[in-house]
Amino acid sequence: MATAIKAIPTLYGEAARRFRDLADEAECRYDERPKRDITKDPSYIAMCKILERSNLSL
């Protein structure tokens, strides 16, 4: 027995414009964030140590 496919919600008019404006604003905020150095992240350092021990270093 086949399962019915649900309709995909679609935005129109003012709701679509508002969604697009919010998405553009979020993208601009993301681009303006200061970039961080991943090599100083404790998780990255731990991963490198694990890879070194397994002879798979970056």
C-alpha cells in the first residue's frame, strides 16, 4: 500500500517577502562574524593527537 505524499508548504506574497528578508539578514550577520582559527579549538587538537597516534595525521 502506497503512502500519500504530503504537500510542501509554499509561501506567497508578504509572507514570502518577509521570509526572504529574514534569510538575507541572517546571511549578512553570519558573514560579518569574526572568523575563528579552528587549529586552536580543543576538539581539533584532540582529533590531531588521535590521528597522529593512528598514523593518519593531517
